Amino acid sequence: MEPGVLLQRVGAGDELAWEAFVRQHQGRIFGLAYHYLGHAEDARDLAQETFVQIYRNRHRLPDAPGLLPWMLRIARNLCMDLFRRRKARPPAWDIPVEDMDHLHAHEEDPGQLLHDQARKALVHRALRELTDLNREMILLKDIQGLTLDDIATLLDIPLGTAKSRSNRARLELAEKLVAMGACP
């Protein structure tokens, strides 16, 4: 179903459209929550709460281009609220890499798979060592695929600030990877 039509039907209260909408976006919302919270159960609960908030505000759904940033902002705000309620900082990011990957049958060379998994583990280790601000920028831009305009809106910062934070985040990640021996 075309995104615009789906959004109209969701806004009108169509239950089947809502179900399709949730199925379409649940993985992305869960992924964002998991990266912030570092715990699968907390991420599932937060993703569910995010969809409850979206459903309550379905009459104010933005158009298709603005939908993803709007949903991610709701999820991020709920994460921040959870952190405030717990009076704790974001997690230590010691998530085992195995928990992040789904098991799939691969037809690739096992040696290549092992190499790719090792590289992925190294990148995740480097991500855990980034400052919270830089980790968030990498998460939003490179993992979630948001544009710098969307990130600036989401974080309520000027576009220039989003650009400089993104640049600093990538530099810090590169430095961590070089220090770990990932790059020559």
C-alpha cells in the first residue's frame, strides 16, 4: 500500500491499516530504542509505548517525508524520559554483538562471514567507547539513516550544530577504530 494512503487510513482510524503501519515501522523503532537502552525487554516496552503515543496522536500524523523523524523523536523522547525516571545515564553499551544480529542462512563464504562479524564486533566496540553525544549522532545519521535536517529538528539544534556534531562523531569513531587496530 502506498505510504500516503496508509497514513490517511491510519489517521481515519482503520484498524487494519494501523496493524500494517505498526508492522512496517516496529523494527526501526525497536532498533532505536535498543541502541539507546541496551536491553531488549526495555526496548520492546519502549517501542510499544511509542506506538501507543503515535496511536493517540494519529490524527496529527505528518505527511510521509516527515513521518520517520516524527516517530523517532517520540521514541527518543520516551528514552530520555526513562533515563530521567531512572536518574541514570545512558547504558554502558556493553551489549553482546550476538544479540544484535538475527540468524539467517547465508550462502557466503564462511571465512568472509567470520571476517565481517569480526569487523562488525570491532565497530560496535568502538561505538560503545564514543561519548554519548557522538554515539547518538552516529546512531541517528548512519544507523537510522536520518538526514542532518531531520536530526537538527529531532534534537532541536541548529543545522550547523548537527553538521559539526556529525563530523566530530565520525572523527571520534575513526580514531577509536584506528586505536583498536582496525585501520592501517
